Amino acid sequence: MIAAQPSGIPMYARVSDATYTLIARMLDSGPDGIMTPRVEDKATVEEVVAAVKYPPIGRRGWGLSSLHLGETPVLIADAVQHFNT
């Protein structure tokens, strides 16, 4: 996915289930968005939103390295604001 980013075409990835672990792992690979199967109730929607958003909205975590928007490293606070909107 990272190799395709310079094309400017949005990249979406599908996870096999709407669980935090699968969603977090997929987001670490760099897609612009994810698709989740079997989202049939409000509780599942809330779980997916929590998995893709950073605190205080969600529970997505980040590693010790810097976060990136495309190829540009950004401050954690700036990335959180960007991804949580």
C-alpha cells in the first residue's frame, strides 16, 4: 500500500471481521480507509469507530515512532486532530 501512495489514488482495505485487533493491524499498513463486514448494529459501529479513532474519541494506539500523513512526519497531536475529524 505504501508503494501505491504516490499515485494519489485512495487505497481502502477490507478486514475479515470488525474487531479491534484486525482493524488496528490493517491500519498500520497504511490504507486511507477500511471496509468491515457484518456491521449490523449500533454496538458494532461503535466498536469500529473506536478502533479507527485516537483518544479521546477512540482507542487506537500509536507506536513510539512519529506518525505520518503521507510521507510527512507530524506531531502526534496534529495527527490525532487530523484523523479524528
